[in-house]
Amino acid sequence: MAPNHSGKSETPDRAPLAVEGDAYAFCTTCAFSSACVAAGYDKRELAELHCLIEHVGPFEPGAHVFRAGDRFRSIYAVRSGMVKTMTMGVDGREHVLGFYLPSEVVGLNAIYPERYPCDAIALEETEFCRFSFPAMSELAARVPIVLQHLLRMLSKELGMASHLAGDHTADERMAAFLVDLGERYMRLGVRDWHFRLSMSRTDIANHLRLASETVSRVLGRFRAQQLVYIEGRDVQLLDPTRMRALASPVLDP
């Protein structure tokens, strides 16, 4: 358990489970709520969007949400849990594309050519809001904020992938990964940069294009420099400012 400011130990906050909304408010992990509320919409005004939602799951750890080559019909907004996306190379090696937390959307990269280009696999017990994409597209044509938010989410996903494609050091890649993940957990209400790594070290290494041994060495170095506290899968960023500076070549190219 990681130390807090009082010197006591406590377990890390987990990403909150989705709390159902009501006639006026969106679900707490709704992938569209922040954009819609910011634009002045409430749930009553977006009743059509709400009617598109189908709750699916839970998917157990290791279960496929969809597989590469499946026909694209839906996008999946994570309600609880975590998902990884991956492809299999011609050499049989796995390549991890990304990790998705509650309120984030999986499947946007399948819009063209209307087939999922990757597998999506639950890393822990995971539930989703599933949206029919043809129905979503029709709604987006009539409600601009929905289209704008879809494009923003797609742009963000493409942007992070391009950042990792750059010529960065192992320390920069790992720092960027931890800062980005910590910021996403913080937006979900997790406190003090204290979160749990649901993915394996091998998945992290694969995603960052590093060897597993390199990931272990970098994390050990960060721990020795008092940048992070690590116990098993529990992580706390002890000096987010220094860590953000180290990550800046990746996050702010």
C-alpha cells in the first residue's frame, strides 16, 4: 500500500463504477456527458442518444469484446473495468495498441473499412455501453455536438499513437505512459496520482515498444529517484511535476 501525506498507508482508489443517471443527468462514466453538458445539453434534450445505448457485459478478464476482422457495427464506451486493444503480427507477435478506462470509447478505428482492425480484450471485469454506429451516425448528422465529440475522441486516439512512434528514450516513454494514465484516472475522480495497473508489465512493454526487462529497469530507476511508489500493480506518482517534465518530449512534441 502506498504512503499518503500523513505517513500512513492506504490502498489506491479504483476507477469508479458507473452510477446510473436520472431523467436529467447522465451516467457518471458517460463518454459523451462532459461534451454535451459543456454545450448546454442535458439528458432530456439528448433522449435520442440515450435510446441508442445498450448495456453489455460484464466481460471476464481475457474475454474478447470483438476480434480483428469482425464486421463493424458498434462502438463501445467503457462503463467499468479496463480494455486493451491489440493486433497480431505476421510473425505471431502481439502488438498492444492501447488501454481504455471508463468513459473512453473502443472501436472508433473501425469506421473504415467497416471491419475491426484489432482485438479488444477485457483486462478485468468490464462493462460497456454499446452504441449502434449507423444510428449514431444518423444522430450525429442532426446533433453537431455528438459529431464533434466523436471526431475529438478519434483525433486523440490517433495523436497518442503518433507520439509513441517518435524517437524517444525508454524513460520518456514510460514517464509519458504513467502521466497520461494518471491524468485519465484523475479525471475519473481517483486521487493523489494513485492508481492500479490492470495491464501486465509485458503489455506495457509491448505498447511502448520496449523490452520487458527495460520496463522493469526504468520503473526501478524511477523508484530509486523517488518519482514513483510501486507495490505490485499499485502505483503512485510521488513527484508529478518532475515526471511530467520527463514525459514532455512525448506528450508535448
